[in-house]
Amino acid sequence: MNDRATLDHLHSRLSAQLSILYPDHDSPDHDIDALADRIIDLFWPDRDQMIKREHIADKHLWDESDIALITYGGTIRSDGEKPLHSLHRFLRTHIGQTIGMVHILPFFPYSSDDGFAVIDYLQVDEALGDWSDIETIAGDYRLMADLVINHGSSKSTWFQQFLSDQAPGKDYYYTADPAADLGQVVRPRSHPLLTPFRTAAGDRNVWSTFSADQLDFDFTNPDLLCEFVKIIADYIAHGVRIFRLDAIAFLWKKIGTPSINLDETHEVIRLLRTLMDHHAETLIIITETNIPNHENLTYFGNQNEAHVIYNFSLPPLLVHALLTGDALYLKRLTRSNPPALTGCTYLNFTASHDGIGLRPTEGVLPQGEVDQMLTAIQGFGGRLSMRRGPGGTEKPYEMNISYFEAMQGTLDGPDDHQIDRFMAAMAIMLSLEGIPAIYIHSLLATPNGYEEVNLTGQNRSINRRRLDYDDISDKLDNPGTVEATVFNRFLGLIEIRKKQSAFHPNAVQFTLALPEGLFGIWRQSQDRKQSIFAVTNVTNGEKILALADINLIAGDVWWDLISGQAVADIEGDFSLSPYQSVWITNVKPQLD
């Protein structure tokens, strides 16, 4: 691209953003314009990969066919084969193109936290494979990767440079005086905020939001920002197209503040969005911000920050609805979430490699309801992870359990509805405004992994099991297994969803006012030709859906997409079995 006007516009915009981040940098000794040039050179070593600004709006970001699978690179294992190769073989053999996006959790050399303490950002963990394996998967699937941008491993070259007081690493980590005003800092964990180290420059205390092995970076240093711009460019060259900004809310620190969601953090995201929007490839930013919902929504910015934000409130409120048979708080969530504006949407999920977060329930779910849910989850074999709150008190931070196991029963205990209850959760998730993301252990109905917890001592390991390729393949090939039942029902729902324009991530969504025990939304396609009324019975008893309550349009012919059943009387009643979902539409189902 040799468009001088676009390059000048980009340079001017980056300079303005950098001036906000580094106000002291704009001086004869520190040139903001030179820093902007440096970032452009790092991000576009080939200027042909830059597009004209007027073409940005033409990028096709997503549609109803986009579904993401979340997995570790080493989840699927086979003797004598690199795990990334086994993963690709599993995807091609069992999933094909039913799911078109794949999020491979950190696949770099690491020292702890199952990959989130990165030692080397520019290498693939040799125990998993190499860059050619990543590129091969990226050739078949739209690839999402983590940018673990808040912190790095204590075993990294950068941190060893920090310890020996050598450039560049000596200036890459955020340090603080333990006597400083740190009382307002928001903590996601219960360990000390600062970790002491003896360095060649003396004793220093390094900010460590997540663990003593995960040391927080200091983005007040523009050289560090440049390092991550270079890392992003390298990932793009290897086929990564979607970037999950891990723990981004904690990125910028200021003594005397909560050091979460600071304006500078948002400005860094805006700068990265500027770069990615101007790249010839269609690149997407997803912010991982496991915080109360009103704070999470700010990461859309003014359509200039995250393209996609996690719907973190969904997993716990969906669990609550199905444990209690009461969808009140789930309805409040879907009513309160604003429609995502053009170029933005939600990432809807039920489970991930982490636990089911409780912070998004703050101010939403009364404490008594939370306590009942925690008791039930512990009764199903789940664990609780804690964080340190104000005054040093500890409180539950997340529920650690396989999502399939979380659906064992209700507040009254286990029952015989586990599979149907689980599929109800998945049907609701698949129907909501946004892009669905499915954790591989949910797709495969994996039970709680107690051996993994005992091995690592970490509660989160309960939902991070490693699976043998041949064993899981045998189970999927046997229709009588729980794994095959869930897997086939899941893929069936996905295939239906992908054909419905009313399930476009930005199609209209309206929460229906239905009787107790029923949760429903109305989706309408962007061209207004298709409506879908997605309704689920969240109870363990039969429920009657009065079709008059959902206002089916007279003159249209209506079908339930899931059962294939025609709706003969739009003023009649529709009987819903325990945990049954219906997707009632006015567009005749497509037959394969």
C-alpha cells in the first residue's frame, strides 16, 4: 500500500494516542513522532499489508456461521505424536467445518499456570509442536491466540535481565514500595501483591497480580509496548487472526488507585485496535476482563476498543437459573446488556479453562442466592477459589467444576436430567446475541478431573483434563456413551444455528416476558425477514408455553427448528418437557 494519505492519517492518530500514554515523551529527547514511526515499522514490515482507511468498514468480521472452540494445545494426546498434530487430526476427523474458529490457549514455553506464565512469546512449546503445526491449523480454521500482555514468567530472559540489571528487561517490570498506598488495589487472588527479589540493583518488589511466578509488566515504558507490537506482528505472520488480550484490565498501574480499568489501559487497547483495523488481514481483538458487567461493557469503548467482549455474567447466571428453575436473573442480564454497536459483539460461553467466575454476579445476584449455588456446586464435587477483598478478607472468586458436572441436578441434589439440563444451557448460549464459544471439555461432556487437581494442587485443574485421542474417539464412535450423546446433540444444534440469519451476532435480541420457569428471547435477522423465538424450560417439570405470549405473526408458517415440528395453531399451547428448548421460526428449515 502506497497511499500516503492513509499513512499520514495513521501516523497522526498513533501520535495522538501515544501522547496520552506518554505525555513526558514528547520532548527533544523523546520524540512521539519517532515512536509512532517505530510502531508502524514494527507492525508493517511489509507496507502492502496496510489498507486504506476507507476500506476498514468493508471487512467481514463475523456472521451466524461463526462458532469458536476453546482448547489447550495439549488437551488431545496420542502416543508418538505431537499434541498440536493430534489436535488438528481430532478437529478434521470429528468436527470438520461444523466449527470454524479455534482458540488455542497459550502454546508457548511456560513455567506455571498451564501456559499463562510465558517464558518466550516468540516460540511454540516444543512439547506441543512448532510454528508449522500452528500454521497448519490456521490454514483450516480461523485461529485465536492469547496475548498474555499483563505479565510474564519469572523464568523468562527478560526477567533474568531484570535480576541482573541488564537492558532491556531491567526496565520491563512494575515495582513498588511496600509502604506505598496500595490499599485500593483490586485483587483477583489472595497472595501478596508484591513479590520481593534481590537484584544486581538492590532489593526490589515486583507487582505480581496473579502469582509470584507471573510478574507484571510496566507499560509506562514505551519500549515494552513496542515489544508487544512486534510480538503481535509475528503472530499474524504465523496465521493468528483473533487476539485474546489476557487479564488486560490490570495492565496499567498507578499507586493510590485501584489499578484496574484505568484510562491508560483503555488507551492501549485503542492503539492496538487502530493498528489491527488498518491491517490488510481481518483481525479481531477480544478483551478478557472477568469483572462486574457494567465495567466489562466499557471495553467496547466508542466502537474503538475491543471488537468482542466476553459475556462473563452468562456462565454463573445460567448455572443459577438451571439449578433453581428460576430465570429471573438471567432475564435481567439479557435485558440489561445493550445491543452491541456495529463492529462489536459479545463472546457467549458457558465454560472455559478457568472456573465459573463470581465477580460478574456482584450487584446482580443476591448473596443468599450465591450461597445456595455454591453449596449445590460443592455438592456436585466442585471446588471454590478465593480472592482477597478489602481489609484482607477472603471471598469466593470462582467455582471450579466441569460445566457438565455442574448440571448434575438442582438445589435439591442430583437427578436424572443431567444431559437435558446441560443441553438446555448450551441451547440458550447458542441462541444469544454474539459469537458462541465452546470449551472442548463441554463439547465432550468431560467429568471433574480430581487426579489433575491432586497432581497440580490447583482447583482450576478440575476442568483441564488431558484426553487420549483413541479413547475419546472410541467414545464418540459409540452412540451409547454419554460423550457421544452430548457431542452429537451439540453439533446438531450448531449446524441448525449456522443456517439462521436471525442468529447473526448482531441480529436483534429482545427478552420475552414469559411465565416463571421459562426463559425466552426473540431474535430477528438484520434484513427483518427471519424471526426466531428461542424458549427454554429451565425447570425439571413440564411447562406450557402459550404461543399467544410470544406473538407469532399471523399468515406465516412456523416451525421448531430443533424438533422439526410444525406449529399448527399460533394461538395454541406448546408443551415443553423438562429442560426442553425450542427455536420457533417463520423460515422453513433447510434440509441437507
